[in-house]
Amino acid sequence: DAGVIQSPRHEVTEMGQEVTLRCKPISGHDYLFWYRQTMMRGLELLIYFNNNVPIDDSGMPEDRFSAKMPNASFSTLKIQPSEPRDSAVYFCASSLGLAGGQETQYFGPGTRLLVL
Amino acid sequence: GDSVTQMEGPVTLSEEAFLTINCTYTATGYPSLFWYVQYPGEGLQLLLKATKADDKGSNKGFEATYRKETTSFHLEKGSVQVSDSAVYFCALRGKGYSSASKIIFGSGTRLSIRP
């Protein structure tokens, strides 16, 4: 398997623009997670899905952020409008389950976002 | 709530030195404990884990023992290599239904190994 795939790897945009990050989880994994990593706040869980259904979005910072998972092989994280403080590395991860040896999360390479 | 505290970095060592990165946790019950590693420019990957008290996780020469009495899961390696330079994250996953959903990560410890 190719692992978790994220695109783009790098994104530079101007404040106010819409940004869409994409993720393809490992085939057969039922759980998908979106994280944000910054120097100041470390690694933060934004939202996670189980079988394409959002389960916990309490980490989504505000209404400018939205995430979807239209099918088992694709998810998006959208920021509209983007702000400079959204600059971070965004990771997608997937896992088979949440327990019983299936909880290991496999991370993608991340999308490095810079909002000017 | 559940939390993980790990030693602040950066940690700089010479090749073949002994490594310890401290990690302590606060959780209800007996969580599962993990160490993840992030190499430059990459995402996190699982290094080792332990799911119950006194378990020892090991991988690539790294070890960590689940110590319930001290609520700790310190990462150790007897002889580090330059290729071990990375950021190391201690993490836990709670056992309760409401807490099992999230893996809670520590702030990360950057390790640099000098040749």
C-alpha cells in the first residue's frame, strides 16, 4: 500500500483565499483523522471520521474550517477564508480501529500551509 | 482530562550516547501508551507501544516500560545514531468509551545526534 496520501505537499496562499487540503487514507482503514501542527500549539486533533461519518469535530478551531469525507477513500479539509494564523502543517492519519491492536495511526507526509 | 507531559528539547547527544526521554501521563484508569517519531519532512510514525502495566515496548533499539506506579513511559536507547535525529512524541489513548477516541500527544522532544 502507498500509505496515506496528502495533497498538495505545500500551499502558499493569500489571506482571504479558500484553501482545500486533500487526503486519501490507507485502503480498509475505517478511521480518518485530521491534525494541525504548529510550533506554538504542537499537534492538535481537529476532527476524525468513522466510516465516512464525522464523529468528533470539537478540535475544529472555528467555522472557517470544514471537513468532509464523501467516500472511504477521500477526505478534504477546507479553510474559507484563510488567515495568516492558519499557517501550519496539516496531517491526515488513518487507522483500522480504535482499540485491540488496531489503534495505530498511520500519518501522511503533511501539507505545509503558508497564508500570507 | 487525560494529558501527557514530556521533557522539553532540544536534546543534543553524541553518537553512541545513552538516551532517555522522559514522559509522564495523567489518565483515568489504564491507558495505552505510545511513542511516535517524526523524521524531518515526514509525518509521525509509530515507534513502539504498551497496552498494560509493566509491558515493555521495543523497536529499533528503543525501549519504554509502562510504569503504573509512577505513571511514566520513558523512552530509552543504549547507543544512539545520527539517523535517530528526529522529534519524538509520547502519546496515550484512554480506555473509557468517551476517551478512547482520541490519541493525546505530548508536545514532542527534538533529538539531535552529533557524529
